[in-house]
Amino acid sequence: MKAKDLCKCFKNIMPNIYWITYSDESNITQKIRVMPHFLIKNERQRINNCPQCGLYVRSIELNENEYKELSK
């Protein structure tokens, strides 16, 4: 899944959820966000689908620039 495929509802909740991150191999200062999840009682509850529209989001990968642009 790509950033352009995200629905408006998921873009609205993105700043309120947690992400696993790793460094981009071609640019180690650039982080990639993957596996969106809620953190509840110190347990990660993965988000498979957008809570509002049902769009499958578990496999999304966003670099920091995409994330910042979508979170506005």
C-alpha cells in the first residue's frame, strides 16, 4: 500500500497512533514507518484496517516526508 491510497479518515487518525520504524537502506537518516498500532497497557494492538472505512492499512510503509505531509 502507498500513501496515495490512504483514505481521509485514516489520515486524520495517523497522528494519534504508534508506528514501528526502521532506517531506509539508501538514506540511513530517513525513517520508514510501518505497522500502525495502538499501544494499550504496554501491548501493541495492530491496526489491520481503517477503523472507519475498512481500508487495509497493515502493510503500509511511509517515509518521514510522506508521514509529515499526510499528518497535516
